[in-house]
Amino acid sequence: IRNVRACKTAAEERAVISKECALIRTSFKEEDSTFRHRNVAKLLFVHMLGYPSHFGQMECLKLVASPRFLDKRVGYLGLSILVQDSPEVLMLVTNSLSSDLSHRNPYVQGLALSALGNLSNPDMLRDLSGQVLKLLSNTNANVRKKAALCAIQIFRKVPDMVEDFVPVVISMLQDRNHAVLLTATTALLEVGREHPSFVRKARKAVPQLVKVLKNLVLSGYAPEYDVNGITDPFLHVQILRALGALGKNHAGAAEAMNDILAQVATNTEGNRNSGNAILYECVRTIFSIDCEDALRVLAINILGRFLQNRDNNIRYVALTMLGKVVSVDKDAVQRHRDTIVDCLRDMDVSIRVRAVDLVFALISQSSIEVLSKEILNFLVVAPPEQKKDLCSRLLDAAINFSPSKQWHIHTLISMMCIAGRNVTADTWQMATALIGQPEAEEFRPQVVHRLFAALNEDASQTGLVYTAVWAIGEFGPVLLQPAEKFEGDGYYDALSEAEVLELLEKTRRRHDSTIIARSMIMNAYAKLYVRFSESQAHISELLHAYRSSMNLELQARSCELSTLVASQIDDSWLAQMPVPTDEEMALRRVTASQNSDEESSLGGGSDSEESSSEDSDASSDDEAAKKAARRKAKAAKKKAGGSGAGGSSNELLQFDDIFGGGGGSGNGGAPAAGATGAGAGAGSGNQMDLLADIFGGGGGGAAPSAPAPAPSAPMPSSGGDDLLGMLGGGPASQPVGESFPTLNAFEKNGIKVTMNFARGPGDKQVVVSATYSNSNSAPVSNFLFQAAVPKFISLKMEPPTGNALAPFGGGQQQQRINLVNSMQGTKPIVMKVKISYSMGGQDLVEQATVQGFPMGL
């Protein structure tokens, strides 16, 4: 060992091991019995280092057969480590084990029992079970303990032998030695959990187990078993586990345990881990048997005390246990609702996740309003991957326990204001159906006004955009009248027709506006044509926006609707859309659930297809790797989806992370230098210096980000489809000044970004005109360009002319970037960019550092 540890390289170690193994082999051939145990011990060390040592197995058998205790000890140890359940070798060692089990020396018997428990097969255990059964009554406590442990191994590998051992194991509960009691209790626990056919016989041990547990609870100080003031907590816990296994589904056994469980729950101090372990196991036992209601309430109160503990492990255990028992006694758990809700604000993410599960389990008709507010507040700070699940679960809870339609609608609107990007189509479709139902007519004006205000504040939440645009198109006239806010919190001012159309046009021109949103806005324009009397000419012009669009759906919709309104139409053609009733929506949900169950039972779906393809052959492995890459790209795209979850409530935390997909947007302010993007340039909200780790930390100040100006007059073509940038909606022309060379900022996978520079009107200001082009044969959609700069540079990005790039360089998009370099002439401009786009059915994300900016900027 000393020589191995002195080796400095792996080669030296191998040389030492090879030399020593050669010497050991020579000694084995010479039948040197004097140092045989030392050589086997060396082989054990060689085996630990990972070198072959199988040639020492037979020497272990010789050591086991030796009359010397030292040889037997090393031999049994070598068998346990070097022999891998080899039937041939185990058959040879059976006679030696039988002899040692009958040995006079209790230490030799202990060695044999340990080896039999660790290294045995069913045949060997069956042959030696009679001797093990006799040793359960041995006068030596150490032998009885090891015999009980060996009996557990017999229960697991030879189940038909359990019946012979149960009476003897029960009699061992009268032993005074705690080690024997612990092993006997463990054996009964094994019978109760794994051998239900013998539980009836094992239940005869319940009175004796109760007696032993009562002695432990009421006993005084015992120094040899005391752990933090509690006598043998390990035996406490094991007896409670055995009582839970034996008392399950048996009223008589459960009744015999009620009193002692109440004593354990009330007399055990919970200020130390040993006491908490006993209390937790007591709670588990109470809920595993059919006990009294008062005992269940006592157990839940114990878990409530656990929730107030500072130790996160204890709080996590309490939340997990409460989640299991909430279905048994929800009213008792409701008493600790405030403590559970406080766990939603915990720093530990695992505690927050468990608390969310428990909060959803506590939702009922009486608690839905209070708990939904807490869930909405948690939704703001929840990670992006968790928001979709939270929204779906809150939607289901609102459907099942909604106190009124008004509350239901406003809750869905709040959820979409916070996580509109993450909600499923069911959410906004449910919201539109509820708004359109006749029962909502009384409070519909306040709902439409709130949707208008929310859309004006944050148009990046897709679910909110769809709902608001639909509601404005269907019920736009209610915006022309004032309306009372929800819960009597003031009034919404009346709006003009021009303000309504201006917001819709602003939303349509956003770079992140989806095809669905633009299509719905076209529908809304057509609806408002027959509802707004003063703006029909303006709406008619707005409907021409996509007559030359490259998207077939938008082009067809624009042409058809503009033709429709130009003719003498009947108002009934554009009347309010009929919406489904509650019964029809419930039927749709049931049908959708049945369809999904049928698909999963048939093995359909992408997951099963991918798993089968991965297991087929080598070529399918490549396909699976490609699919995994696509999934990673989609996940990265979702994370880069822009800043996120605005909302009007000041109680909700606000976050904005352009590279990670963040939380809510604020009410304006100066963005911190160093982090902004195309999405950030068009909206409001406080920014964060996301490149602090890259460029040295800290963020410099920056001028406020100006919102994108609303168009003063309708344009014949949208900014997104104006491929040549000649029809308005593009960035302002470059200021005239000294010329600078064009910088090729990014070029990869056919996507090219070039930058032209000019000095701005302000001191140390630089105007960058970025041009995006696509040389691939496939079109690019959802193009998003994001940039971040060091702290000594302030950056403001204006909205791009569009987010679609035509193939073969046929159409380019432009974006204007304003930079202020406070270290101009001393430090050059450095920029880190992130580009995300969709092409050929794949979502791709690229990052690069742009250098080589012209000197002097």
C-alpha cells in the first residue's frame, strides 16, 4: 500500500501492482499458509483500485476452511467482495458455513452469519435455514442480532420459509437488548410489507410492539441509548414503521395503537432532528391505519409545526406529507393555509414546487379567490418552464370552483397579463367564450375596457393579444362609454374610435406580432366597420394593409374583407359571433380528454415514435440525435422569446430578461445600459445589465427607451411586408456626415447582418443602421435581433421593419440602433448579439461577439 501511494504516475502504479500480483501468485502456488491471509488482504486492496483479482477466490475458500479466526475473518471478507454470486464457488463454501454456524465460538458464528446474509443464493439459504432458526434463540445477543438479519435475507429470497420464522421472531421482542429488538422489528416490518399472506400471523406481535414502544416513551435517561435526550430514536422509528405495516386495513390492530401513537405525538420534543424523525414517522403511521379523527388532526398539526421550522429539509418533508394526506382531511390542512402560502415565497425552489402542488390541492369553492391571488403572484416569479403547467392547473381550478363568471373572466385576464406567452389555446378560447355569453352582458364593458388597457400596456403576451383583439372587434362600441373597474376601483375613461384603431394598428405593426394576431386584427377591423360610424373610411384603408402580403392567409383575408366592406353589406353579415355555452364547453373538454387518452393508449405521439426510433438501429440513432437537437433549439427559442409578463398590479414582482425570457414589464423608465433588444426597444420596462459577467459588471445609465411612434396615416402596406422599405414604416434615413466602412457583423447559415454607421446629432452618439438578409432557399420567419453592450455604452433599439426574411436575398429588413459611447476615442465599441429565427420548421438561435467597429466611434 505504501508503494502504491508513492507512485506519481499511472504507469508506475500499474508496474507496482503487476509486480505484487506476480509475487502473490507465486506464494499461492507454493501453498504458503503462513502469509495467505496477508496476500488475500493485499488482493482486496488491488480489487479496490480496479485491477483484476479473481485468481484469489479459491484462496478465500482455503482461509474460510482454516481453524484460525484470523484466517476465517479475512476469508469471509474476501468472499463477500471477490465472489460475484458464482454458484460453483458458493456451493463449495456451503459446508464451511454449516460448520462455522455450529462453532462454539460466537465470533466465528457471527462471521458465518454475516457472510450468509451478504453472499448467498436461495439454495444455500434453504439448506442452512434450520441452523439460522436455531441461532435466533442463541444465548449471545450478538449472534441473535445477526441471525435476525440473516432471517430477513431468507424472507426475501426464500418466501416460503417465512412461516417457520415468524413465531420465533415475535418471541425475540421480549429481549432486553435493543440491537436484538431493532433487528426483530425490522424482520416483522419486512413480513408486513412484502409478504401479505403471512401478515395475519405477524399481527400477533402488535401488543408486544406497543409495549416496547411505551417503555421507550416513558423510560428515563439511558446513557447507552440516549441521542439528544431521546432513548434510542432508531428503535422508535422502526417500531412505528412496523406498526404502520401491520395495522394497515385492520381495525383491531389500529385500535390497539391509538393510545400509544397519541403519547408519542404529544410527549416527543421536536426541537432536535431525532425528535422530528420520530414525529414524522408517527404521522406516517397515523395516516397508514384507520385511526380516530382526533388523531389525524393531531398529526396534521405536527406537520404544521414542521412548516414553521427553519430547516428546509423538515419543511420539505412536511409539505410532501401534507400533499399526500390533504385528500384524507382537507379541512384540517386548511387551518395551516397561511403557512403553506408563505412557502411560495421561499428561496428554495424545491419547497416552492411542493407548496404550489399543495396550494392547488387545497383549492375549494370557499378558498378559490384567496388562493388564486397567491398563485398569480407566484406565477410572476415562476421559471418559464413551470408557467405553462401553472396556467393549465389554474384554468382547471377556475373551471371547477369559479364563484361567478365575472371573477372567472378577470382571473383569466390576470393570468394572461402575467404569462400570456405560456398559456395554451384553451385559456384564451375559454376567456372569449365567457365574455361572449349573455350572462356577461352586465359586466362586459369593464372587461373590454380592462383588456384594452392591458393590451396597451403589454402587447407581447400572445394569449392576451388574441383575447383583447377579439373582444374589441366584437364589442368595440362599449369602449366609447366609461365603465366601472372591477371591485369598484375607480372608472375607465371613455375612448374615441381613433384611439381604439390606433392601438389595433400599433399591435399589428409589432415585430413580434403573429400571423394569428394579424388575422384577428383584420377581422376586428371588419367588425368595427359596421360598429364605428365615424371611422369607416379609415378602417377601409387599414383593411388594405396585406393586399400584397407574401403570406397567403393574410393576403386573402385583406382582399376579401376590404371587398366586403366596400360593397353595400348588411350589418348582420358582421354580427357578433355565437359562443358555446357552458355545457358545450364541458362536452368539448371531455371529448378532448378521451381523444388524448386513446392516443396515449395506442402508443401514438412524438415521444413514443422517438423512443422507438432510437431503439431500432444505428441510422435511427442519428435521427434521434437530430430530434434532440431540434428540441434543444425550441427550448432555447422559448427562453429567448423576449421580456415578459406585464400586469397592472403593483404587488407583482417585475422582471425583464431579454436573453432568458422574463417576467413582467414595468411602467417605463430608463433602461440600464448593456442589455436591450428588438423587443425591448418597442416596449416599456426597466432593463438589466445582462452582460455584467462578460464585460466586468455594473451597468451604465442610458436615455429612456422611446416607444415606437404610432402612424399618423394608414400606409398602403405593413411594415412587416414592405420588403423594399420604400412605403414607409422603416427606420429613419441616416444622418448626413462623414462616411464609415460597412461592417459585416454576422454571417452564418445564410443569415447575414451588415451595419452602416453615421454620427448622430448628440455628443458621442452613433447611429447604426442594421440590415438583415437571407440567402437561403427557404424563407425565415420570427426573426429577432438582440444586442448587449458594455457598461460604458448606452444602447437604444428601434423596432425593425419586419420579422420575416424572404429567400435568395429577395427581401431585407432594417433596424436602427442608437449608441452613445462615453469612452469615445479611448475604448472601441464592442457588442454581443443574439439572433433567433425559424427556418424550415426549426427554431434556431445564434450568438456572436461583434468587433471591428470603425475607429473613432
